[in-house]
Amino acid sequence: MSDAEPRKRTDTAALPRYREICDALRQRIVTGAWAPGYRLPSEHELARSFGCARMTISKALGALAEQRLITRRRRAGTTVNAPRAQESILEIHDIEAELVAAGSSYEYQCLDREIRPASEEDAAALGVAAGTPVLRLTGVHRADGRPHALEERLINLQSVPEASGERFTGTSPGGWLLKRIPWTDAEHQISALNADAAIARRLDIPRRKACLCIERNTWLDAKRVTHVRLIYPCDQHRLIARFRHKRA
């Protein structure tokens, strides 16, 4: 696929019921219908509203809590978290959810999509054997119409075979994976680079502009799921991690 205009988000894959409910609740949060600090209805009330079992609601709320959109406290209830403009180094985030929660419009533009046997470089990035079927994706995340981050991703189709049928025209690979594939381990590598001609063109920035590069590997148990390289103009992204010293 050549560079194309962004399309509206589409996702035709069937979702489990709890994921449908998770998406519906998430939409209320990211659109501001449920503001930071808002106390969600009880699980019993939500189960009646959606016509499902309480266990299904609990699973949907658990997914939202994993995305750091809500905080669940026993007896105190569940409340909406304040949006975070600064990301922690040690977490996996949904770029769309964070941009929308911060008040920006969001679009994902898929620039290139290719299913192929893993090259030596692909195999090294994913930790798989050469020839393993992989999906290679290049796309741009946009905030308020402007390029926010360039994403270069490899997906191991042995771990995620259903990704082979997804076009990602409007649906970001990261958001799609977070909704469908659990992950157990992740590794981040952070570096700086100067934009080459291709990066500069896709991010609409001057050539050699300083950028922040985050490379992430994600596993499901012993299987590598995906390798992604996210490139941000340095003035559009910050990373902060807070640590607590454990006293003896």
C-alpha cells in the first residue's frame, strides 16, 4: 500500500462480549462524557444496563484498568483517571486513548502493509527463525491532523494469525493488539536519532531534526508477539518514570 489519505477507523473483526463493553465504556471516557474523577456505576448496574453477567463487566473493567483509564478500589468503587500528558517508560500505552483523553483528535494512517517470510533482520527483531510468516506495517499516528509518531511494526503471525486478515485502515496495530492479545512481558529500548529523509517526510519535519525512538518487544509467555519502533519528534514527547527506594 502506498502513502494514502487517513481513513475513518474501521474494525470488522468480531469481538468478545467483554471487549465490546470495554470499548463502549472506554468511548465514554476518552470523549469526556465521563470526566476524570467520575465514579462509574456499580458492576451490578452495568450488568443490568448491558444485559450481561457481572463477570463479563468485571472483565471489561479489568481491561480498562490495565489501560490505566480507571482505578478500581474495593468498597470505594471505580473512578476515571485523569489523562496523563507524560508517559511512564515502563508501561504499554494506547496512543489513541491518550491523545483523545488529552483533548486531541486522533487518526491512524497505514502507509505500508506486507505479509512475508521473515528476513534475517525480521528474525533477529522478533527472535524467530528466518522464514517465519510475519506482518510488516508502517503507519503514522496523527494528533489534530498533524503527525504525532511514526510506527514501524513487525507482528509474528505464528503468535497472532488473525492479524493476517486485518487491513489496519484506520485501526492502529497497537490498539488492535491491546484489545485482543494478552501480553506477559515487554522490553523497551530508548534512543535518540536524527530524522533521515524518509522519517522527515512521513513526520513532516525538517531532515536531521532530533527525534526520540522507542523500540519495544512484547511476549506472550515464551512467544514473541511483536516488535515495534516508534519515532517521535523530540519536542512532542516526554518520558518520565518514578521509582521508590525499597528500604531494608
